[in-house]
Amino acid sequence: MAQPLARDVVEEIAKQYGVCIRPVPLRRQDILTGQVEVIDVPCGATLESKCPPCAKRNRQLRRAQCREGWHLDHEPVNLPDNADDYQRHLVELRADAQAWRDEVEKAGGDTTDLDAAIDEDLDEEINRAGMRGNVLGRTSGKRSRSTKRRQDAPDLPKRQMTKTTLGRTFTGSDGKTYRPSMFVTLTLPSYGRVLEGAPLDPDRYDYARAARDALHFSKLVDRFVQNLRRVAGYDVQYFATVEPQKRLAPHLHMAIRGTLPRAELRQIVAATYHQVWWPPTDVVRFEGDHLPVWEDGAGYLDPTTGEVLPTWEQALDRLDQDDEAEPLHVLRFGDQLDIQSVLAGTPDADQLIQYLSKYLTKSLGDALGTDDPRRKAHAERLLEALRFEPCSPTCPNWLRYGVQPKGAKPGMAPGRCKGKAHKPDHLGYAGRRVLVSRKWSNKTLTEHKQDRRTWVLEALGVEDGPVDPHRYIWRPVKPGDPDLAPIGVRLLRSVHERQRWRNHLARLTAEADGQGFSATEGRAA
């Protein structure tokens, strides 16, 4: 029993060679030649607990993305490409389908099948063809609320906006021009005294507020960026990561292109808040075995009176009509704030880039697996506080407070939300772990990945010509397919391929180093 398992050794070697250990098999058909083959595609996991090689690649890509955009000294060109003939043909076909649908509706017919065909076939094909967004744009009205600032929040200065994404430059006494940038760390307020990641007094720790702050933290970050751009007077670009503190509250590290006076930045943080205008949750109407019941055609009913519960839109309408209504929750940043100025090409810049990506491959809920009983108990109490907290308009927890969730359907029950925020791996935070502004590096993550691929292929002497995206048809391969080899065989093949690539690349690198040494020697002579 002390002997290692051969299958585990294969997986460990695959990790060493950077081979995905959870590949996704896809069947690729070439529509020109008719050739069909099964290809393993990397799973693309971002967490080390799922696939360390993929997580490492994603971390390296994010570092490259951060490095290229942080100290950019020229305006990025961010114009969309012109639509090709196939994309234009799809939009024209979509226009015809819309006309057919409108004619059926005008005649009083049922448009259900047409709507499904348009949504599931045409609109999805438009996106697959390389177009962003939806042809209809926003189809639902947006509720507007008063933009009057809260009396307990300080006012913010406002500058005239300029059409630039670059920060200010400074000229030193030696005539050299500097373009500094910033690194900012933002945290949430205190919920109680903490020692080594666990509350000193768990009974007095404000778990309810901590849970709500985590649920809506991404909205607070959005509000901070809006205020930052208003005060700075230009289109501030940023690269930010969200990570858990030891106390399990999310906090933000943000690399900002350009610089602002520190006093102004502190003023922006102090004046930033986010109000959650949702129905009140202070009264629990249904719990335990006394839960709303579903009735087709009506929705959820009170099991005692048979009264239909108000829908999400009706609950919001009531909130709008109440002049004395208060927001469900108000978020603010805490007092802890760290601001650093950074120059391009310095050791500090490289160190901060590594710090930004340090925890990207770690789960927010790692504390649940810790050996420290105090931290584990703290994480479990936070999860319990999140259990019945509504995470979104579609959350089943709204039934607990007498409101039908948006898009209500049978089978919903409070405390059984399948949303990302309620999963132990996320501890309330359902937003993206990496936040990158649109004009940061003038490249998407896919383009950064292509840059790495091009470099490797050029080093190996392999041509990397453009590929027609419409040439191949991809289909998933089900388990048990006769063309699908066992996972162990597929991993061994991938390891052999990586060995061949590494040996070839090492030989080319050695030859290049030898030529470079000779050239240097010749110049010296």
C-alpha cells in the first residue's frame, strides 16, 4: 500500500509539464476536407484546486495583461472591426425573422415557436459569428431613482472630462519625463475585533452586515470607478483583483494608470457608497414547513390564505411609491486604505504585478478546509448568515419574505439558492475576480493568449497562419463514445507531446545562446 499509484504519477507528471488534467473532449469536423477527429481542449480552470496547470496559465496571462497596460504611454486604438459578409447576412436574416414574427403577432397568432427559434438559433449564431451584444439592445425599461447624494456622504469635486486614458506626466530636474501610476488597496469596514482571521467575540461580530457587504461588493467597486473618473477628469483605466482577507471579507487591489493627489483619492473613497433598493427583509413570513405553494398560472400562494404573493415588479412598484422608504442596505469602504505611487520598469512595479495575481488561483472559501477550528467556525457562521440572504432578484430566498422572485418557477425554496454567491467557494461574493477596463492593454485575454501561442510556434519553427473560424464544426463528446480514449491514455499522449515541444524549444534556445555569444565575441574582437 506504500507504493505510489501509477495513475496518480501520470497526473503529477502531467502537472509538471503543464498538461491540463481535466481536458474537455470535442469532436472537430473540417467542412472542407470532411476529416473528423477528437481533440482535447484545456478546461480553462482558474483555481488550483481544480486544475493547477490551467490555473497557472491563466495567472501568467493576467500578469502579461497587467504589465502591458499599466504604464501605457500612447492612446489605445479600440475600434471594432467592420462586419464581414457572413455577419451581414446573419443580421439581414434576423431582420426577415423579426418581420415574420411581427406579422404573426399582428394577426393574433402564437409567436412562442418563432421567439424560441430566433433566440436559440439566430441570436446565438450571431454571437458565435464574432459579434458582441444583442441586435435589440436593452429590451426592458430601467428603473430610475433619485441621484441626490446622501446627507452623510461628503461631496466630490468634478473636473471637465478630457478624451484620454493617459495620466499626467512630470518632468524632473534632469529633464527626464516621468509618467507615474498608482496601486490602491480598498477594504470593507470592521464588523468586530479579529485575531488571526477569527473574531475575538463571535456573538458580537456583525455577520449579517458582513454577508450583505460581500453580496454587493462588486456594485460598490463600480461606484468607486465612476467617482474616480469624475474627479480625475479623464477615462481612468484600471486592472483590479478581488481577494479574501483573513477575516473572509473581500477586498480590492487596483492598479490605476495615471496618478491623482492622495488627498483627493482618500476623499473619493470616503464619498463612495452604494444603496441597495430592494424590498425589505426585516419580517420573515414563511419558514420551516410553512412555505409558499406553487400554482400553475398564478405563481406562489400563501398556504394559509391562498393569497398570491406579490411579484418582483409589484414589490419594487410599492417601494417606488413609498416616499419614506429606506434602502435595504448601504455599503461603504472601510478606513484602511493603502496608496502607492509606481514608476514603470522598477522592481516595485514587477513586485506589485505578482502581488495582484498571487491569490487568483485560490478559492475564496479556502478557510472552510483549514485546520484552525476558530477560522473554520467563523467561515461556517458566515455561510449560515448568507443562507437566507437574497443574492439577486431571482434568488428563491425572496419567498421567505413574502415576495415572488423574478422569473419565479416551481420547485423554489428559501435556503436552497443555487446562485454563485451562496456556494461555499465564494462566501457571498459572486462578481468577477479580475476586473479590467476596456481600454487597459488594447487586447482581450484571447489576444494575449494568441501572442504567447505565436511566440512558441515561431520558436519551434511552425507556421501559424490565420484560420477561418467557420471552417470547423465543434461538438461535445459524450462519455462512453467509442472514439474517446481513456483519460489516462489522453494524458500520456499530451505529456509525450509536451516533452517533444520542450526538447525542441530547449535545443533552439541553446543554439540561439551560442550564436549570440559568438556575435558578441566577434564585436569585441
